[in-house]
Amino acid sequence: MFNMLLDDSTKLYEPWITNSFPIIRIVLFCLVVACAIILIVTTLLQNQDSSDSNVITGQQESYYSKNKGGSRDGRLKLITIITAVVAVVLIILYFVSILIYPGSGV
């Protein structure tokens, strides 16, 4: 009797868990792949010029470098940061769903 309490295979899950969690995992995985593609594209589209060299050379910052947030590169950087945060949250949710319901094969 005590062995039955310790056995994980005798866990009973609610039907909505066994029906919905595989679908939730597929959706989460597809969203993570979409975020990864967006991260790759936005990273490749960003300008390769480094404005950090102004510190070394002692040049003063221009009006453009001070207001770079409204430019194309500023928007791409913001999209990259937001997409990376969303991807991390989705990956955490994916692994939490595995902890809640590992599936019938495990």
C-alpha cells in the first residue's frame, strides 16, 4: 500500500490537464521559435557602427547620437530587447508546464 503512494505512475491528473497541456506546449514552442527568428532578423538589421568609440577619441556627441532612440536603430534595439524578454518568459513557462504535467510517456 505504501509503495502505491510513492509510485509516480499512479498520479491522476484532471482531464483538462491531460488534454490541454500538450497543445499549450506546442503553442509555446512555436512562439519561442518565432521570437528567435525575430531576434535574429532584428540583430542582423541593426547598424554595425559603434558609437562607443567617442569615449576613447574624446569627440563630442552629435545631435544624432543623443537622439538615437527615435531612429531606426533605436527602434530595432527596443524590439530586440522586448523580444528577448518575451522569449525568456515563454521558455520559463514551457518548462513550468513540463513540471506540472510531464506527459504520459514519462
